[in-house]
Amino acid sequence: MAVGYDEGTVIILPDLDEDLLRECEVETFRSSGPGGQHVNKTESAVRLRHLPSRIVVTSQQERSQHRNKGLCLQ
């Protein structure tokens, strides 16, 4: 489990699937759309490319890079 902090609240996040992550190329980038100054300054969006299958998944739904990476791995 990973522990993160979001606006003063402690959030427990499940561990990412490390075996699956080893088979992937991960790219981070700045999100577009709503989110204010935060999305303009941080690379919170994640693009995950599974190399064996060539499947590409992108998430910019969350403000956290860790959460977006978790969504991509689901």
C-alpha cells in the first residue's frame, strides 16, 4: 500500500501491479482541461504503452500522477 496526501487528508492507495508495469513504457505529460493552475504546472497525466500487446492507455482524470497510473493499470 502507498500513502498519499490530498489537501490535508491521508489517502491509502493500493500497490501498483509491478509485474505489469515492467512490461510497459510510461510517459507523463501535462493534463488539459479543468484543474486550474495545478494541471498547468505538473505532469499528472499518464500514457502507458504495454509493449508486448502495443495497447496504449491514457488517464488524465485525476490530479495525481500516481492515481492516473493506477487507473491505466486497471
